[in-house]
Amino acid sequence: MEIRVESTIGICEEFMAEKGGSPESVSIVISPLKVISPDESNIRITSGCNMWQACFNQKCHFSSAARKLPKIKKAGE
């Protein structure tokens, strides 16, 4: 089995440079940061954005603002 993991270059139209600011468009790179494979049938890839520390959009999974929110646990945890 061959798995190819690559970075993606693109435009983020939801970047917020300041808390409560309006969204703007910036160039970003989404790159794989970690690959976890507990067994051969499951592979999990964690990716990150190069602008994550500068973004205050709480709705964006990659932003530092979203990481400060309380984590949602799966049912049964």
C-alpha cells in the first residue's frame, strides 16, 4: 500500500487578523503535521495551517482562537 501525503497551497477567505474583525483573503499552506497508525487498517493524519497563530476566527479548525475553545468529547468518553 502506498500513501501520499502532501501540502496544499491555497487561499483562505475566512482569515481574521484581529478578534471581532472582518474576514479577509490570505494565501495559506495546509501541511500534514502528524500521521498516526494504531494498526494497518486505520490511519489518521493531523494537518495544520501556516497562519494558525495569526488567525482569530473561532470557526476555523486550524486557528489558534478555535484551539482555545473547550473541546467537544465523543459520546461515551
